[in-house]
Amino acid sequence: MRILWVKMGGLWPPTAGGRIRSLETLSCLSRRHEVTVLTTHGPDGDPDGLVRRLPSCRRIISIPFVAPRVGSAPFAQALARSWLSPLPVDLWKWRLDAVRTQAQALMDEGLVDVCVADFLVSVPNIPRSSHVPLVLFEHNIEYVIWRRLAELERQPWKRALLEIEWRKMRRYERASCATADLTVAVSEDDRQRLEALAPSARSVAIPTGVDTEYFKPRHSPEIPRRLVFTGSMDWYPNEDAILYFTEAILPTIRAEIPDVSVVVVGRQPSPQLRAAAEQAGIVVTGTVDDVRPYVDGAAVYIVPLRAGGGTRLKIFEALAMGKAVVSTTVGAEGLALTPGRDVLIADEPEAFARSVTALLREPARRHALGRAGRLLVEKRYSWEHVTEDFEACCQAALVDGGRPLRSGDVIPRAVPIQPNL
């Protein structure tokens, strides 16, 4: 197959879960198919690094672009303009004519059999073609994220704006799923949400994977009473998680274990987060080259998410490294984990704090959780296995030519196909 993969916001360096999922999928696909990657990069991006990371791709086209950041004058302008559009501002700000023009040219030249829209944000930049099926790769159910953020917002005027935005996102997401030839969700929970959102949409669930060779136990000594969180801190659900943990959970833990330490690892933490962390005595690293030493040194890995969607690669990475994980239900949403065996789940602040303190005090229990998690990801979640399912989806979209999904339809398992070189 000749696959065009469109991803707004860049792919390299792999500083976010979505980038990692896409890179691992692309790496496997490009070894068996002719893959063209069409993406963007900002000042912190590295298009040459992306080429080195994906040497089997036929083409990698990366266009310089920076979307306006929240709070900036360009963002305010984008917000005002989006009000006259069916697009919510989070999609409006990522529209880029250069990407759409390049995608159109590749399709017109007959170089594309299947197009993959990586995240919903890519859809406005992909011209619809009668002869090129579209696979929408939904890492998250986007409107659910925005709805949850609206529910958490305390300031009335911000909440009112978020209410408008999540409803616009829902309308656009429904239409995009309904018109795509196939929509790929990252969990069965998400697929069911998509089915409820757009009953006519053709959808399938493919689980998240993890590189079990890269993320593996190093067996170095833990740092006593060390908690760690990893994630892109410029993604608001992650920032909200740490602010919530700092305000509502950490004081209870420190009342029981005064010398507990917390490290937050992830790119572009906001001034608000840095200030709150400094006041609470939390270490915030910013961007790091390798998260593994931080995870490896932790006694407990925490995921206090209250918003978000899709599945969290961070949990699988921590489990692959043999770490005990305490998460909220939202944090572990969509992952086939058994609470109490693979992970501890706690939603109320007091319950979350109790789970953390119990693991800090019971090394045998937390090590048993870590071993169970490692065994789980080894057996079920290698990237090669996951990508075979994604390959099958692309083949099904191509063979069926956009035929709508009927009740009981089955997406076939993939078989290797040689690239069209």
C-alpha cells in the first residue's frame, strides 16, 4: 500500500504519548509499505531527527509552523475567527494551507492509496478524495476532553467558553467520524463512545503498545519515598493533574510520610505550574532526553488525571519498567488493567493518598504490582502486534472502498504486502 500519513504538530522529538504511538506505528508500517509522512514542526522540532528515526519511509515532508498558544494575541484572533466557523478553536488554529496543498498534490499525482489523519486536528487539512479512502486515527475522543475541562473549570466566563468549544468539537468529531472510511480508536471504551456519537461511523479499536525492550526494569535501587509523574506538561489535562495532586492529595501524603519527594517530568511546564510546584517542594524537570532514569528511580508512579481521553502510554511505560502505579479511573481509562492486580485505582483525594502511602510503606506489595504489570505488557502489548492490526485497518479501508460498516462486520487480520516502489 501507498500510505499518506498526515500529522499536525510534529512527530519528533518523541515528547508526547501521541507522538510515540504514531512513531512506533509508522516505523512498523514503513518496513512493509510505501509511507509518506506529511507533518509540521516548530522551533523545537527536529525534521532531520524524524528522517533518522523513520529511515524506511519513502518521503518525509515537514513544514515549519507554530500554532498560536493560549493567552497570545494570535490565539485571541483565532478564537474570534473560529466563532464564525463550525471548527472549534483548537482545530481552527491548526489549519495550514501548505499542508492541504501538499496532500492534494500527492493525491492528484496518484501516489496515495490510503490517507491516515493522525488525530482529529489533521482532518481540516486533508482534502477529501473519491478515490483515496481516509482512516481517522483517534488517539483521544476529543470532545470528551473538552467537556471534562469545562466541568472542572471554576471561573464562570472560562467555563462558558469551554461549553461552547466542547459542543463544537462534538459536532465536528461526529461529522468527521461519519465521513471517514474507517475510524481507529485506541480502546474499546473509546470505540463505544464513537459508536454512540456517530452510529453510522465505521470504527474499530486497536490497543496501545509499548516498546518492552526500551522500557524494561533496570533493577537499580529505588529512591526511597520518591513519586514520579511523566507527561507533556503543555497538555492541559497533565497540568491540571499535577495542580490537583499538589493541592488536594500531596498534603495528606505528607501528613503520613513527611519526607516524600515528587518529580514531574515533561516538556514546557507553564509558569503557573512551576510556581505551584516550587511552593509545594515538587521538582519540575521540563524537557529531558530520557524519562527512564526518572521512572526507574521512583518507588511509585502516579497518574492523578481528571481530564483527558484515549489511553495513557505513560502507564504502559511505567508498567513495562516494573513500577507500581496509582491512577485515577480517568488516568487508566481504556487500558485492559485489573485494579488491585496490575494497578491501584483511586478517584477521591483521600483514597489516592491512602493508596500511595500504603505502597510506600509496603515494598513487597508494590514490587508485586510492578512484576504483574511487566508481565502483562510483555504478553499482550508489543508494537509489532499492535501495528499488524493497524495495517489490517488500512487494507480494509482500501479494499472496501469506503463501504459503510454494517453490524457484525469484522476487520481482517493483516497480511504482509510488499511496498509499491
